[in-house]
Amino acid sequence: MKDNQSKNMNKMKVLYTRVSTSDQKTDRQRINEMDFSLVIEDKCSGAIPFFERYGGKEILNYIDKGILSQLSVWTIDRLGRNLRDILNTIHYFSERNIPIVFLNQGLRTIDDNGKENPIANLMISILATVSEMERSQIRERQLEGVRLAKARNVYKGRLQGTTEDVHAFLSKPKNRKALDYMKKGYMLNEAAKLSGVHINTMTKIKKLGFAG
């Protein structure tokens, strides 16, 4: 009996928050944060798979130790931008009978009896799909704007004053690695640290690498 009581005492309810940039705040997501054992915060792109984020890795560690009883997030898009990654993350938690609670939408993946909530899971899939479609439309509009700018000779494929061949510049091992990180959704400063490239060079890589 004492062992069971000790295990229950060690169980944690975690509030997970995420913003995309370091200058953004998570205050709006920290609803009733005193009700939780711990608040874990990520400042990274939602395009990064959940368990590849710093906070996601910390949460995975608690899952592996068997001490996480519930994960709460403000909205579905805090988990990710990609529908498949969101569903895979939810499935991973559900397999381990750990409920995810989406506070703003009032949805819970597993009920108090330990059973999956099919209605909630359906709503989560629909809302995640809508969010993904909205982001895709925004991206398409951005690309269309670039195409129109190029047609008017307003948008250039390289920085003014650049004399180095663009392909040669982006093909440098560190620069290529940095660009790959950015395309995966990492922020500029994160990609710079991981690839060993100066932040000023990262700006140039971003402009040239996403010009086409």
C-alpha cells in the first residue's frame, strides 16, 4: 500500500507552453499554472517534431520514468504544425494512458476512467487539419508574393553586393547544414548554434536559400 501511495505522490501534471520566437511570451498559455506540478516552456518553431524539442525531450524523460500523469497545453497548435506529428504525439501519450488536455478548446484525449475519448479525438483531428490548411494557404500567398515580386524585378535571389556564386555559397558544408535546419523549422539562432555558423551569415543563408 505504501509503495502505491509513494508512486501516486510522484505523479506529475505538466503544463506545456510554446512560442515560436524568443521575444514572445507564454503568459496567455499559463492558465491556472499553480494547479500543475511543473510548467515546461519551449521557444521554437512548431514545425519541429514534439519530442525533438528541448521541452519535448524533458517530457519524454518523465514519461520514461513513469511519473507523468497528464499533459496540458493551451491549444492544439502548441503541440505542432504538422497534422501527422500532432496525431503521432497524441497516439504516443494514449498508448501509455496519459491524457492530453487542450485547455482553450476544452478537449481531453482520455477520460477519468482511462478510456480514449473518440469525440475529442475526432475534434482534435478536424481542428488540426483546419490549422494545417490555414498555414498552407499563408505559405502559398507568401510564395505568390515572391513570384510577383520577381516578375516586377523587385525581388532578387541574392543579397545586393554579393559577388559569390549563390550555389557555391549554399553548398558549403556548414551553410548547407544550417539551411537544412531552417527548412526543418528551426529558428535562426538555433540553426546557427547547431551548424556552427555566425548569426550574420545565417541571415544571408536564409535570404539566398529561400529565394527560389
